[in-house]
Amino acid sequence: MQDQPIEHNRQELDPPAPPPLPAAAPPERPAQRRADDPDITQRIDQLVAEMGGQPGTFNARLVRELIATGLKLIPDGRDTGELKLISTAVKELRYAYRVFAQYAEPHKVTIFGSARTPKDHPDYAATVQFSKLMADSGWMVITGAGGGIMEAGHVGPGRASSFGVAIRLPFETTANEVILGDAKLITFRYFFTRKLMFLSQAEAVALFPGGFGTMDEAYEALTLIQTGKTSMIPVVLCEGEGQNYWEQWDRWVGEALLSRGLISPEDLGLYHIAKTPADAVAHIIRFYRNYHSSRYVGDDLVIRLKHPLSQRDIESLSDRFRPLIKTGTMTLRGPYDVETDHLSLPRLAFTHTRSKFGLVRKLIDAINECEPGAPA
């Protein structure tokens, strides 16, 4: 087990752990053997070491906790259905991560949209064009592997640049012909594990018109970004020529959500309604003009940059985005001591209020407008 992680393009935020809550579960019976007994822990550590884990490392401790949690299910008395769900979910995630890890370097865009869109529909043609342009820019494409928009998202880039993240459904039993039989086709039993891979492995999301499933995926992506539960990524809304699906949706968001104060004005900046597939591609590519990734170190939001910023631009950003700063100001610096990846990149860091993530998106847009400055 290597304790140095692969340097993925996508970096997840690392919020602090919440304070412990009063125990709600019934106490374990005294006669039961506890999975955290010192001798059990020692035997688990020995097993981890035999599998190649490095004793005392953080990764080895995480694997120990995973095994111990599984053992605790025995005295908990979990029933067969619950054990099957937990076991299957862990196995699905492990396998999916293993597949995606073979393609860590290329950026990836997840495409959501209806499985019912016919091949002669303008939305289908727009999806083919968008996905081909993304592949031409060096990106790989992730879709749900079914028909309609999902198939179109694979037709554009072709099999070599496509991932299929399928779900077992009574009425959808096979993947589309582009991805069928490919090693990058992963089939899930559970929607929640599938959606985790859709979002955790992508550096952008493209939404095309769809039904309940597409809206579920759209709102989950926007909610995770809005609440800071996932790192910032561009979300583009795209459709075929002459269509008005997203115009109607955007109008409803303004009239039903924004007007009632259910979302903030800056939240509208979390998505971009593209005029054309080419416009959607340009919006995604520009998002990564200078921005690389984000994470937290304590309460400091650390924004990794491809190029340093000038002191003049840093002072301007600090003034423009003062509502994001809890204390102090924005500074250009190198990596924090606890960081282990992308150490060569400069950082723009500040103590964040942990709110107004729609405004954080605007900050990233402003960073991408800045020209490279002197090195830190």
C-alpha cells in the first residue's frame, strides 16, 4: 500500500469533522467481544501489514477502521439485507475506483440527460457535437451507458475516450453499443454508489434535457457545490438548436426559488446556460485556465493555481470578495505542510467563512481572468 496518493486532477474538499453526537445506538452487551479490543486491533494491523500496508501510516489506519467497522456489524445484529447492501456498496466502490484509477490523468466530464431522446432529435446531435469537442480537447466522457443522450455522449468521443457508469434496472438491461463490452463499463446495483462515481471522478458536468433522473442528478450536483460538500466544478446546461428546455427551467428557478429567497442570487452563477455545444466546451476549458483545484487546511481555503497572480490582482480579489474572508486577507503562498500532492503549484489561500459558495465560483472566474504574475 502506497501512502503517497495519485495526483488526481479532481481534489475533494476536506471539511472538519463535526463534534461527536450523543450515542443513539444501544450499548454493546458486556459479554460481546469488541472489535476495538487491543488484541483484535493488533491482529487486524498484522493482517493489513501482510497485505502490503505500511504500519503506522494514515492509509493503513483507514483500512483497519474499515475492517473493524465490518466486524462490528456482527454484534450489532444487522440482518441479511443490511449486510448485503453494505457489502455490495463497498465492493462496487472499490471496483469503480480501481477502473478510474487507470485513467487518473485525463480530465473527465460527466454528461447527464434523457435515455428517451431519439437519434433524430436536436438534443442528440448537440450531445454528439459537445462530447466530440471535449474529446478533441483531451477530455474523457462519463455517461450512464444507456441510450438517448447517454449514447450520444459516447458516440462523439468514441469508445476509447468513454466511461459507462450503468445501473441495473428492470427495463434497461444492456449498455449502448459504443461502450458495451468495454473494460471502462461499470454496472452498479445502487443509485447512490453510481452517483458518487459520476461526480467524484469528473472535473465538469454537462446537463442535457431529461426527466426525473436528470433533474435528480442536476440538483444533486448543484447542491453539493452550493453547500461546499464537493469541490467547485463547472456545470453547463446544453441543448439542441431551437430548443428552450433550459430557458424554461431557468425561468422557474428565478420565479419559484430565487424570488422566495430559497437560494441566493450568487447561486445562479453555479451553472452556465450554453448557447451552443461549442460555447459549453469553451466555458469548461476556461474554468481551468488558471484554477487547478481546492481543498481546506483547517479553516483556510486553499486554491491551487497553474500560474501565480500579481500582488495587485491579489489585493483586488481580496477587496472584491471580502464577504468570503473570515479574518485576514488573501495571500499567495506555497503548499501547507500537511499537503502531499501538486506541491509545485502556487496557492491562493485565505481563512474562509465556509459560506457563499456561489461567490466562491465567481472568485474562480475572476482568478481565471487574471494574467500570470510574479512567482511567490
